[in-house]
Amino acid sequence: MRIEYKMDNRQKEIENLKDYKYGFSTDIENTKAPKGLNEDVIKFISNIKKEPQWMLEFRLKAFERFKQLKEPDWQKPKYPKIDYQDLYYYSAPKSMKDKPKNLDELDPKLLETYKKLGIPLQEQARLNGIAVDAVFDSVSVATTFREELSKLGIIFCPISEAIQNHPELVKKYLGSVIPTTDHFFATLNSAVFTDGSFAYIPEGVRCPMELSTYFRINASNTGQFERTLIVADKGSYVSYLEGCTAPMRDENQLHAANVELIALDDAEIKYSTVQNWYPGDKDGKGGIYNFVTKRGLCKGKNSKISWTQVETGSAITWKYPSCILKGDNSVGEFYSIAITNNHQKADTGTKMIHLGKNTKSKIISKGISAGFSDMTYRGLVDISSKASNSNNYTQCDSLLMGNKCGAHTVPYIKNKNSESNIAHEATTSKISEEQLHYCQQRGLNAEEAVGLIVNGFCKEVLQQLPMEFAVEAQKLVGISLEGSVG
Amino acid sequence: MKEQLQKDFDNIVKNLNLSQKDIEIKQFYLDNFINKGFPNKREEDWKFSDLNQIIKKDIGELSFYSDYTYTNKVDTSVFVDGLEHNKLVFINGRIEKIDFDYEQKDKIEIIDQSESINKLDNNSLSDLNNAFTNKSFKILVKDGYQLAKPLIIYHTTNSKIWSKNINLRLEFELDKNSSLRLIDLFNDTSEKNFLNIFYNFDLKENSVLKNYKVDKLENKNIKYSFNNIEQDKDSISETFILSAGSNFFKNEINCNLNGKYSSAFVNGIFSLNDNKHHEIRTIINHLTENTKSYQLIKSVLENSSKAAYQGKIYVNSEAQKTDGYQLSKAILLNKESEFNAKPELEIYADDVKCSHGSASGNLNEDSIFYLMSRGLNYQQSRELLINGFLLDVVEKITDSEIKNLIKNLIGIKE
């Protein structure tokens, strides 16, 4: 209900922003690193964050490697070449230079921004029961509920703070799933990442509330490179939410984040994303390039990592949240809804790499394309020769609306173990006339009918989302497809 | 390898009466091939089978020179018994016999096309084929003629050749309302050769092609076969592949459904043991309305064998009402066996029905238990289940004579 109320409240503000209601930008003074990508910029970032030497070395090592890498070009959605020297790699609200001690000291403009977005930073909104880490451009501006969490021993803070205060944890786990020697965008992130969230759940603790990060790109011409690291120690549980928006701008903006999850013995991590970056206008101008690397490692026995994503935004989405099932009996899950409209493009899916015995994975992917958009599911299921008695089930369904859009399925299936089973199914179809007719006959207009059918199509995935997100996601599904019928 | 290629090429060209222009064209393709080399796993289409490595490992140095000046004796003992058929015999890559004894002579035309070039720009292997093929024919089935008997193409190799690359090319044109049944039968007593085969089929309105590829006899050769099928209105193509005997075999089917109501069926069996490595790659392009395709691939993999299936259904934005289906299933009988699949859908039209499925795993222990509890021993139960599994594909063969022939070859009893 919260969201609906907020929506009414914002009605006036968003009237002129009907298509993308988060498209406003905040007029706020910024501190920026000099334009371009070089060692000095990396040192600048490291310096401004007062990082220890080992962190700087980590970055420089990644940068050395980055210089040797070529930008990949095998993906389906092509984009104009990005000039990496023409980007700002660091941008922070000026008022953040001396970090405010608490929310009262926070720049009211920032608070206002998050209020507009419907993200309650003030803790009086505690009824929501979600701990939020808000990332504005390159820095984390506020993290709520920290005290309450720390009573349980849970560490939830910006990663730059974790580097200062918990170096032993960061040093141990940072880069252990996505090493500095990874692919182009991941390595770029390792070199220049600015902030992000860090969460550590100690042994045997079940995190009592949802942890959440809210990303917002505000400054223009800025790449956002944040890094999230979540470690769930033995027997712990955490559910993590991620949301993102950006202002409407004519140029394309790059977002290349890295997310690393590590689950030790018997631990479970549930990671949910509602991605609503600015998708560009009706003619495909502007929008975010969302080139994110997300990878989870089920390191311990009986561990579980579950990815849920609702991808409605971005001009181009290019990401494959993956699970490496290393521990015996570990479980990986991937639930995804990806919606593309107008000129949006998406190339997304997952990788399930089975290394341990008795590992199980499940992939449910729903793709909907409308307008002139293009959607690709690309996935890998790899059962290694040691992963005896493992199982995978994959289901990819695509829905097409109109004959100007495309839907593609490119699964890679590798089975090297005779005791393991892989099953894969995929279908592509359109909304049937019968279904539409049935709904319309009962008084829904065409658009409502499509919304209803699409929500039904996505239900399996929407169910996986935490309650707070599910409502929003359902609405988002409807909004994203507006104007695609008839 | 570069010098070897050029040297062998010059030797071959010397023996042929070619015009300067033809030599130049061939040289152009040779240069292309020298540039690209054999396909390797960095190429997306060869991701699962690195031909370059396989040739290096299994053959080592290849020789590209073949002496086609002498004739080989046709060994009639390899001919299929109990099925009257027309024959086309290749021995070590040389055409030794073409006979259409059972057909009306004026309805079939055999055209020497040695000068023509294969236009399909597929990969470096088509360049290799263009550079080295020295004799190629086009078989034209005329308007309304339906061949009385099937045509069997014998691909025989014997111990006279060793570490050789053999390039073949054939073209078939089926005019309106005609039909052809074709069996490719591989008989190899040679070892360590690389066969590079290109077929092109042109199916005109309402014609029917039934194309069966049978690689059953154990041999240590490496084979690549590319089949391009162009289909006009109302035409039907049926392809069946039995992939079993060679050390390495990659079959590619590229089918363009250009005319309304045309349909393509591709069915295949991998039955592999030892260290064999086979692949089938299919691309079905639905280019216009109301076209249909159906694909079923089943594999039984023993020991350290490896099978890969890459299937793609492409539907362009005009091809409304497309019906595309694709299913691949594999039974892995041994810990070391491996099955890789990449079933792909690329769809740009909305009013379509396309789906694919892929499953791989072990024999179902419950089924074995069921059969054993009814008095069969383990081996019998296993065989029964595997036969049943494969029979599914064989039953898709629409020609009953050939179906029986293939059943006998595989050893499936009913």
C-alpha cells in the first residue's frame, strides 16, 4: 500500500514525466575526479577514500590487466564505442566531503531526492523494516538501521568504510569470486570502483530484515562503478534487495558494477534486483548501459544462492548473474523477468557451474519484448565430471508483442557427468487472441488485459520477490509495457 | 602447412586442363583458406569441436594432393543387398560410377559442373573445398519426375590413401513436383583421412527430398559434411543422420525455407563409443509465412565419447505462423562421456509457435528395475531401453524400405 500512496502523492511531479517517473535530476554540487582513465585517477579515487596501500595495489593490478584487455563484441545488442577517456570515474555530492555523522546532517537535497524516489532514509520510516544503503553517483550517502544490525554482529555499511574498519574481511573476500583477472568490464570495475555495499552475516545469524541498496546515477557523463560484497558465514541467512534509477539524459551512461556473493556452509543468500534505470526515450535516445557482473560462490556445503531479477530499465542490459556451486549439496537458483520496450535491448541470463556433488540448480527466465526491442536469453549450464548426482532444470519462456521486436534464446548446455541430469525447455509465443478476448469480454480494456496476462506469465518469478518488491515489480511490469498494445 | 598446401595445389592444377581464370579463382580460395586455417574453438560454430586440434591430434600432417589419373576398381561387395537402387560411387574421392539404371533416362540430367564454385560462404572449409575439388556434378531431376528407386551414394575409401584430405561437392536440383530419395553410405577401410563434403540442394515447388546419411562402419577418419537446402513453395525436405562410425564427424544442415508452406524435418542419432567425437549443427531459417520445421536428435554415448548438438531456429519478421520444434535428448552411459548442446532460437515475428527442449542424463534406474523384475537381465533391460530410445527417431523416417534398411544397420529388432 505504501507504494500506491506514494504514487498519488507524486502525481503532480511526475505528470510531465509520464514514461519514466524517476527521470528528474537533482541539482547538487559535485566533487569530480578529472575526466579520463589513468593511474592518476585511480590514485585520486584511492586517496580521496583514504584507502590503505593494499587496496590501491589491488586497483592498480586490475588496471594493468585492463589495459591489455579488448572490449568484448560477441553480445547481441551492439552499441557505439564507449570512449573510456571521456568519462568521469568519480563524482560525489560536495556535502559528502566530510561525511555526515547522522542523517540529520545529510544534505536536505539528497534526502529530498530519495524521498521522491520513495526510499525512506529517515529511520522514522522504520515500519518498512528494510535497512537501506543509498548510493548516489559514486558514493554511499546513507546507511540505515546500522546500530540495530550491529547488535547481532551483522556488518552492513558502505564498502569504503568496510575497507577502513574491517580490512581482514574485505581483504579475504574481495576479488575471490570476481578476480582482478576477469573480463573487460569486471576488471574496469576492480580498478575504479568507488563505493557500494558491504554485508557480513556472522555464523548462525538469520538477518531479521531485508538489506537493501539503492543506486542512483545523478551526475551526467559519469560512469557508475560500484562494488557489492556479501558474505554469509556458516548457517546464516540474508535477503538482499537492490534498486536502481537514473535521470533522463540524452547521452548514454555506463553502469558497470560488480557484485560478489559468498555463502559458506549451510548459509543462504537471496539477492533480488528491480532494475529500473532510465531506458532511453521512445526513439532509443539516451539511457543507461547496464553492464554488470554478478557472481555468487556457494563455497560451503549445503549453501544456497538465489538470484531474482526484474529487468525493466536500461537502454542495454548485458548481464549474467551466476552461481558457482562448489560446495557439495549446494543449490543455485535464478529467477528472471526481463522486459524490453521501444528500442531497449537486453542480453541476459545466467551461468550455473556445477563443481560439487549433489548440486542442484534451477533457472526460470521470462522474457517479454515489445516495440522495436530485442531480447536475448543466454545461459550456461555446465556440469563438470566431478559433480555427480547433480541436477539442473531450465525453463525460458518468451513473449513477443508485435513483429518489430525479437526474442532469442541461446542456452549452452554441457553435461560431463553421466550421473547428472539436465533438462531444458524453451518456448516463444505471443499472447493468444482467446485470452485477450476472454479478458476484454469481462470488462477489461486491451491494455489492462495484456497487463493481467503478462503478470500471470511472470507469476513464477514475481512470487520469489520479497513482499516489498513484489508490489512494485508488478506495477513496473505494467508500466513498462504501456503503449505497446494496439 | 602453408608450403605443403601450395605445393599440393600446384601439383593438382598441373594435371587439370584449367583456364588461367579458373586457376586464379581456385588460388583465391586457397589463399583464403591459408589465411584462416582449419576452424578452431575460438569460432562460435566450432565451440564444441575444435577441428584444428582434432586434425593435429588424430592425423598430424595432412596431404592435400590426390592423384585422380588412375581408376579404382569398384568393389561390388559393398553394395546394399535386398534394395534395388541407383548408384553413385566415390572411391577415395574420385567418382567411379554413376548409374541410374532404374530410371527414365530423359528425366534425369547429369551436368558436369567442375568449373563452378560453391557460393556458400560458410567457413574456411568451403574455401578448402573450392580450392581442391576437381570434379563436381549437378544432378537434375526434371519436372514431375519421381525416381522409382532410391539413389545410394557410396563414399568408399581404402587403404591406398593415408593422411589425405579429400574434397567432394555435389549439387542436386529437384524441379517442380519431383522427388528424390538419397542415401549417403560411408564405407571406410582407410584411416586418418579428412573428408570435406559439400552438398547443395535446390528444391523447387512441391518437390520432395528424402536425405539419409549413414555413417555406421567403424573407421578412423575425420569427416565434415555441409548440406545446404533451398526450399521453394510446398516443398518438403527430410534429413536423417546416423552418426556413429567415424572418429570425428560433423554434419551441418542449413535449410532455407523460402517458399510458403515448405517444411523441413531433421532427425538424427548419435550412437558413439570409445573416444569418438561427433557433432550435428542445424540452422533452419524460416523466411516466409506458414513454414514448418521439426528436429529430433537423440544420443547414446558410451566410454569417453562426446556428442554436440547445435541447433538454431531463425524466424524473420515476415515469417508469421511459423511452427518450429526442436528436441535433443542424450543418454550418458559412462562417467567419461559428454554431451553438449546449444539449442538456439532467434525470433523476430510474433505470431509463431517455437519451442525447444534438451535433456541429458543416465538411463533411468527405475525402468531397469521394472524390466529386471519381469525377468530380463541387466544387459537385456539396458539394450531394450536404449533401442526404444533410438527407435523413436528411426520411426520418423517416412520411407518404409529405407527405414527397414536402417533398422537392420543399427540392429534394432521390433
